[in-house]
Amino acid sequence: MHEIILAILGIIEVIVWAWGICQMEFTDKKKSWFVAFIILVAARWMSFYIPNENIAFPIRQCGHMIGTLLIFQGKFGKRLIQYWFSLCYLELIYLPIRMLLFGVRLVNEKIWLFNYQKYILSISTILLVAFLGFTIRKHKEVCNWIKNIPIGYYILGIICSFCANLLGTATRMFSTEWTTELRVVIEVVQAIVMIFFYLLGIGFAFVNLWKEQYKRENALKDEYLKMSQEHYKELEAHMREVRSIRHDMKNHMFLLQKYIQENNLEQAESYLKEIQQHQQWENKPVVSVGNELVNAVLSYGIEKQNEVKFICEGLLPPTMSISDFDLCTIFSNLLSNSIEACQRLISREKQIHLQIKTFQNNLLIQMENPVEMEVPIEKLGTFTSKIDKKSHGYGIYNVKQTVERNNGNITFLLQNNNFYVKIQIPF
């Protein structure tokens, strides 16, 4: 009976770690849960009737592994690696709890503590990992961060855990010959070194994620800077052109008046057309939302999309806690996605409507565009419809991360064949 309870607790430990720390999602298929239960029970039952432990042990382990994998969703290969990572990294929680129990036993040896040490260790691990899991899931940005860890870093973590366990095994082989004082010192040093190995595996993954995020942010900053430079170059060029036209306006008016007086209307019309060719700036899209960088990003995005009509209403507040970089990330990605949606339209008018409002110290942004296809709203920010999925798919994801980082909310709505993105951010 004790073995069955400990086995159940061991399975729960792995499941809680996979769900809470690795951010694996449970499947909603009842059939998978039923089959998983049958496999777990069958593996345990079969191992009881096999006298050879060398055969019974792998049967139990395979049953536990298959049963656990069935209750989670995702690609099988990734689930398998994450399962072994969870199984190996439970030792990171065991170590400090074992050290605490070891210290308590040294101070006051009690029979009940010795008899129930495995139960205390397992239950404490489940509670601690569950607490960490719930804490992580409260922070959506951290959850997305963990879900995007490449599978190679899980493998690296397993290798680091293998090195840590190898050290622990080697230490236990010689611990029987040590005095109590020496054993305490060795146990502490061993725990510190083993924890270092475990954290090393996790550290590699987080350093890689920081590096990738840093590269993406730098690329975006360079892109926004380029947009601003081109926007201001065009502004400067057209301002020079306007000044030139104003300077020559007297001559233009004199010639037009002369053509009219001579009743030479064809020549006057031709001359007017020539003047209009130098005043293309009036037909170019000019966006003004109260922020120069956002103006540049929006103007750059729509000036090359002559077939898309862009309507912009409202102004950004003059002072906000939101950085210009975050604002550019939100507006550039929203506009880019809306333009792509309009380019897919066949029969409907290609129009984008941006509204900016403020209400009770909250910035309200709404982007609207027509669609002619179903939009999987529940998957937005987790997939891309583009063929090159490695290079794309960060648009809505970046917007969601930016909004959540600024303590805001983002919602998506599909109504009357129009797609709406609504954002609320306190400022």
C-alpha cells in the first residue's frame, strides 16, 4: 500500500512540474484521460506480478511516462523531452527539502519522521511546485517566455541534471565511511554544487531568450528609426518644394492671368496641371496623433498603400508612462496586420479605421478593418498564416506582450465581417 501511495505521489509530482514549470497544457479529450488512467493502473498492476525488479521497473516507468504524456497536448517529441526534464529536475526541489529534513533529524531523531520522510518529501514537493506554477501562470509574459524555450535547452537541462545526479551518486557511495560532522559538510557542499548544475541548465535557456528578445527589440528600434528618418526626409523635401512654389507664386499668377486675358484657356489649363504635378504632397497620407514617432510609423506604413483608405481619429495624451518604443510596437504591428487583411479582400472596400481616445487616465485604442474569412480569435498571437513561420508571427504576439507589460488589456472581436482590436492601457 505504501508503494502505491508513493507511486501516485511521484506521478503527481511530475504532472504538477510539467504543468506549472514547463507550462504544458492539459488536453481536453476525455478519452485521453481515460486511456492514461488505464495505462497507469495496468503498469502498476503488471509490475506487482513480475518478481524480477530489473524487468518490473522499466515497465512501471514506461507506463508512468505514456500515461502522463497522454494527458497533455502538443507535439509528441516535445512532450517527451519535457516529461524527462520534469522528472529529472524534481531533484532541484528535493535537495533543499532533504537538507531540511536531514538537519531536523540531526537535532532530534524521531521515529515518525524517519518512517514518513518519503511522504513528507513528496507532499512538500507537490505543494511547492504547485505554488510556483500558480505564481508563474499569473504572469502571462513569463508564461509566453517559457513556452517559447527551444527544445534543445530542455535537452541541455537534462544533461546538466544527469551530471548533478552523477555527483550525488558518487558522494553516496563513500558516505558510509564518514563521520557525522564530515557527512554534514559534504552534504551541504554536494547540495550547493548539484543546485549549481541544475540552475546552469535553466540559465542557458533564459540567457538565450534574453538574447533573442534583445535582438528583436534592437531590430525593431532600427526599423522605427529608419521610418522616422525617411518620414522627416520626405517632410523636408516637400517643405522645400512648397517654399519654392510660394516663392514663384507671383510669376505663376501673372502667367495664368495673362493666358486668361488672351482667352488662351488650353494653355492656362496645361500650366495648372504642370503646377499640380509639383504639389503631390497634398495627396500623400499625413497622420498626426500627437506623437512624432508614431506619426512617422503610421505615415510610413500607409504611404505605399494607395489602395487602402486610412481613417485616423483622436490624439495621444501629451504625457504618458508608456514608452515611445512600446507605442510604436503597438501601432506598427496593428497597422501591418490590418493592411495585410485588406490586401486579401476581393469584393469589399479596403479601409482601416483607427480611433484613439482617453477615458479616466486610460488610453483606448481601436483598430478596425473588414475581413472576408474566418479569424481564429482564440489563436491570435500564437500562430501565423504566413508560409515563413520562423520569420513571422510575432505581430500580435508582440502587441499582446507590450500591452500586458504596461498593465493593459487587449481584446479581439469579429462582428459583421469586421475585425476589431481594442486596447486599454492606463497612463
